[in-house]
Amino acid sequence: MDTAAARTRLQEMLADLDRSIAILKGESPERENSPSDAAAILTDSDRVEAALETMRRHRAAVVGALERIADGTYGQCVDCGRRVPDGRLKARPEAARCVACQARHDRAMR
């Protein structure tokens, strides 16, 4: 994959993630004194926190990809060093691993 095109796409993804994170950070359920509302507030807060955590992890992956572009290792698997297929990079420009290494990584994270 062309690194200039990848950089542009990753920078757009980063800007979108930053906007989404800022919006979610601004959303905080209002505190009510009613005990029946407390569970709903906690649930909403938990959902926002879960979404923020997912976005933060995705943002870190995008920043990592931009750093790999800068240091000339973009498109190279961070685990085995082999080439990450162009199709994978087109679908997931932030991908740091080849498919086999990503599968091993995912299994280890469970």
C-alpha cells in the first residue's frame, strides 16, 4: 500500500477518533437523587466508558501506524517482520501484524 495514501487515511481516522472521544467525554449522565435512576446512570456511564476505552485503543493503533510510517516499518509485521498483505492494510490501515500473528495475538489476549 502506498504510504502517502495510508498516512492521509490514518490522519483522517485520527481526527475522527479525536472528535468522537471529545464528544463522548462531554457526555456525562446527569446525577439524580432517585435510587431508581442510579442504575440507569451507572449503565449509561459504563457504556460511555466502554466506548471511550475502545476508541482510545483504536487511536493508539492509528498513532502506532503513523509512527511506523515515519520510521519506515509500515507494512511490516511487528511480530515476525514479514510483509503485511496490502489487502489487510487497505481494510485496516492501522494493522500492525500479519493475519497469522494477529490471530496468535488475539488468542493470547483472551
